[in-house]
Amino acid sequence: MNSESRVGRLAGVLVDYSTRVAEGDLVCIDAGPAAAPLVRELWRRVLAAGGHPHLRLDVEGAQELLLREGSDVQLDWVSPLRRSEVERADVRIAIEADVNTRGNTAVHPERQARAERAREPLRRIHFARASAGELRAVVTLYPTAAAAQDADMSLSEYEEFVYRAGLLDREDPVGEWTALGRRFAELAEWLGGRKTIRVVGEGTDLTLGVEGRTWVPCDGRENFPDGEVFTGPVETAVNGTIRFSYPATYAGRRVGGVELEFRGGEVVRAEAEEGGAFLREMLALDDGARRAGEFSFGLNDAVAEFTGHALFDEKIGGTVHLALGASYPESGGRVQSALHWDLVCDLRSGSEVYADGELVYRDGRFIAGPL
Amino acid sequence: MTDGRVERLAGLLTDYSLELREGQVVRIDSLEAGAPLVLELYRAAIRAGAFPYTNVGLSGLSESLLQLGSEEQLRYLSPIQWEEIEQLDALVTIWSETNTRALSRVDPARHAAHIAAQRKLSNRRWERISGGELSWCGTLFPTNAHAQEAEMSLAEYEDFVFTACHVHEDDPASHWSAVSTELQGRAAELGAARELRIVGPETDLRVGVEGRTWLAADGRYNMPDGEVFTSPLETETEGEIRYTFPAVYHSREVEDVRLRFEDGRVVQAEAARGNDYLQSLLDMDAGARILGEVAFGLNYEIDRFTRNILFDEKIGGTMHLALGSGFPQAGGQNTSGLHWDMICDLREEGEVYADGELVWKAGRFLAEPVREVVESGVGEL
């Protein structure tokens, strides 16, 4: 299979399955210039589906320039284009295609936090419209050398990894995702009646209250690739300690060896082997940034290895992840924050998960329930 | 390594052309090949305290739309585009094609339908520009495609473009301020003339300009710039003209155009190549046979024809006389779907008389112009 046809398949799944573009839809495509081959394919497929494609292409270096040189009012400003897009789009396809994932390392974390806060109102509109069914939005990644570098892979190895993770090497990717979606839905329903989840592993013993919350199956409509079932924990009922196995990159900066202690739902202790200052700055971003807005099981067995990118790492079959910051309203979670930072914990060896005291998951696999 | 000329061009555009101020919202339009200039403009705008954002297109997308789009898709204008245009204080357009002929084989009718729909938006934009609510400047970032049209290497073309913008030297803004003063003086001087007579090889044309306003194109709307122009009286063009450079309209060339005017209208037209196209454009509508513009090209850094009107119409020592729509701000009354700039090289043996007095010979004005700063513009700097 040549790379062109893989890009074409990815574009096809995004337009026809993930976002179900229909006639008359205004489709915003948000991408970096490195994703040009995917953008061109999407453009053709959106047109073929009767949609109206609209492009916002980033300019390499502009965001960094704003973060370095912008005044406070400039950091706080949001362009009318972005606002209109969020308010008007029927569909949004966001493509990550970094050419340098660490470009913001030297930027002062406070300035980065400020720029994140400025976009919070837009994020709120986005989530509200998505929850109300007015906006179908998917996030994906186009493989670049920079992302491959983070994964310690060559670009061609990384491309293989990305397309395999999206099940695009299968005969019928849409059929596969549809079948997975059904299984995830069954698991979500089975988890739905539970009151507490307790995760036990190396350096980790964390209990989360989930009573009354909805577990949401993720089948490639909002993230692509996908494969998780998540909920929003009860805001005051997260207690204990969790150690995250993998480093986490956020807004172009990396934090590693993170350990968090929660009491009454709030982070009361945060340590990191790498990037501690940035972690603390992000935790101080706003009130919601110290809370767990999301807890999730990673269920994509085509993603087996850590690659340094949350879109994939959080889907690794046999992991759980917890996000600091904003909840997804559809889960019933109520954390509001400019932050949503996924941190991943590998449970594939020496780990257990209890649901209401019952052992349901061991060493990365459910041993009870429908899976 | 950034080319210092790109940085100076960006500064010239924000400080001189747009006079960008703190708090203004500025959008930078380009294709992806213009990214180096987009980034420098973004930087210059941030430093000016403005709120810049970028609107960058990707080559190949227009072709897809024009090839695959339904009627509805071709005519679609998104609410996003409408909302944006009302909120801009300044706009820069960077022309930066990676293939200037990418649309050559597109069905002309579909292309026309798309352009017609987009015109609603551009009309609103022009309304805001002429109302003084929006400042706009169009410029070009050199690419191989544009260099190829000009029959140059990219390096040669970069030298050509940046020299024409005068950003090869420090402080291009002072250069353009001086140009502005000079052009305003010329415009004032020409404003007194009732009639111009243009004499050259197979050219002897009288153009009535009494009561019309001459305007100085001094780098506000275009960079590079350098012309003075007006819209002639619609019924008083008499005689004949031979255009030495190919006349290009929508990327199609017509060579060696000869026109004869009577009472303001073209009564005879022929071309050595592309004659059918010439005739069809003349028959586009009632205004297509009438001059909408007469202008002197006065940028002597632009010394050759490069198949790009941004530069060609400003070649120092040429005149261009455009068929079709006139400029209301110059007093022009002709309306047409056409505005076709055709360029006449007068550098070898051309002469221009104003009310019988020789004012221009071999591509240069003879006397120093009146040094009188007319109204706004320079004073505001």
C-alpha cells in the first residue's frame, strides 16, 4: 500500500465515518502546513460529500512568536476567525502535524498559561455545541518526523504505527470501528452502575467516585485513532496517589515521572522528575486544573507502545489515564478549566482495578464484564 | 537564515503602507509559499501592538473546488467570511503562487461563477477600504512560479522584486515617502491639463482628462508601487495606439494589440495573436470599449516586463491605458465587468504632450514637477 492511498483512506474515514459530513455542512479543517497531503485529500472528500470546506492553516513559528513577544493584551486576544469557526462550523477536523514538538520549551510557562486561558471561552463553546449535537469534531494526527522522533522511530516506521493504530491497514476500517464501538458501548453500560473505581499498581493506589456519572465509549468519532471508555469522576471524590508511567507532552513541553496525590478530589501534592515547574504552573492555571476531569480505560490493542503523544498513548490497550482539568460534559463531569491534560498510567503488569470492591481488571485486561 | 529584505518588506508594509497602529486587527492573507513573509508580517504587527492573524491557503484547493464543486459549492460564501470582513482594520494580501497556470484548464464558465460569487465579498471589502474603515495593501512574495513567468531564476527574481519595493536598502519608508511627495506633485501638475496627446511608434492618441483627478499610487495599496493615474473623459479619446507589451487578462496573453478610438470608443481592434480573445473581451459589455484609466508608470527600478500586472503597470517609462471600468475617486464614470490594463512602452521614442506642451520624452517627465504636497498622505507620517 503506498502512502498516498493510506492518506486517502484516512481522509475517507474522517469524512464519512468520524464526522459524517453531509450536504451543506460547513467543515473547518484546522491543520499545520506539514499536513498538506491530508488536507488536500480531505478537501476533495468534503466536496464530494456536498460540504463546504474551510481551511485554517497554521504558520510555522507564529504561535511561538506570539508567546515570546506578545504583550498581555495580545496573549489574551482571540481572532474573529477562530471565534466564527467555533460558532459556525457544523464539522471540525483538527489535524496535529507538528514539525517540532518542543518548540515552546523556553517560553515562560506563565505566558503559555495566559494564552491557554484566553481560549477557554472558545473551548467552552466548542464543547457545548459538541454535546448538543450541533458540532461534530474530530482530532487526528498526520505523521511528521517530529512526532516520529518523540516516538524513537523513523518516519516510515511511525507512519506504519499511525495507520495501524487507525485500523487503516484492515480491509474495512469503518466496519472494524463500528464493531469496536459496539463492544465499547457494552463495556460503558456495564461500568455505568458502579460507585467507585480503585486503581492499584506500582506507586499507585487511587480511588475515584463515579456514582451517577456516564461512561462514554470512544469509537473514532472525536479522536482518530480511538479506543477508550471514559467518565468524569465525582469532583470531590478522588483520593490517593497515582504515578504516571509515561512522560506527557502538553503545548510543546514535556513533563516526566509525574506523581500526584489527591485528597477530596484535589491535587494536594505534585512531583515530577522532569518539567516540575511547568507542571506546577499548569496546576495553578485555574480552579479546575487541580481536579481530575476525566478517568479512562485505554482499549486499542493496535496501539501497544508508548510514542510520546497523548492521542495514541491514552489509547494503549492496558492503560488508564486521568486528565487534569476540564471534563467532557457528556460524562456528567463538571470540572471547568482551560486545561485538559491527559496523563497515562500503564497497568499491563502488576496492576489491578476494583469496581465497587470487585476485582474486574488485572494486568491490563478486564477479567469481568463484556470484553 | 531569514532574508533581511523580507523583514524590511514586512516593516514597510505595516509602518508605511498600512500605518498599522496599536490595537488594530490585521489579517494576513497568503498561500503557503508566502510563509516567510507571513511570519515577518506577523512579527512586525505584534511589535506594533496590533492583533495579527493569518489566513493561509494551500495550493491545489481552488482547483479541487473548481473541478469537483457543485453549482452551490462554487457559489458558497461562508458566514465566517462575512463576519470576518466586518471586523478587520487592516488586511495584507500576499500573492505567492506555486503554479501560475494551475487553473488554465478549468471550465471558464465555472470559474466565472465562482469569481462572481466571491465578488460580493470583495465588493464589501472595497466599500470598507474606500470608506477609510479598512486599510489594504497587496504585495508579492517571490516564488519559482512567478520567476518562471518572468523568465528569471528565483534569485534574480528575488533581487528584482525586493529592489522594486526598495527593501534592498535600509529605511525603505523614507524612499517611499519621497516617492509619495514626488508623485503627489506630478498628480497636481497633471490635474491642470485638459488633454494628453501620446505619440509613439504607430501611436498618436488624444485623451481628454479635463476636470478629472490624478491620483498618486505611492505604496499604500500596492507594494511595489509607483504610478500616477486618472480615469479619462469617457467620450473624448481619439486616435490610435499600439501596445508593445503583451496584454494579459486572466493569465491569457494577447500580443501586439492595436486600437483605434473615435469619440471615446474603440472602433477598430486587432492583435497579432489572441485576436479572438481580444474581440470577445471588447464585446463583454457596453463599457468594455471605453478607457477607464490612463496612467504613467514611474517606478524606474522596474525595468522589464515580467507578466505580472503588479509590476508591469509600474515599469518606469511606460504608460498604461486600461479598457473598462473607471475609478470613481478619479471622477471616472465608466462601468464595465472589464478592467484590462494594457501597457505601452514609451522609453525609446515616446512623447507626451499636455495641452500641446511637451511634458514627457523617452520615458521621463521633462521638468521637475511642482513640489506641492497635496492634501493627506505624506503629512500624516
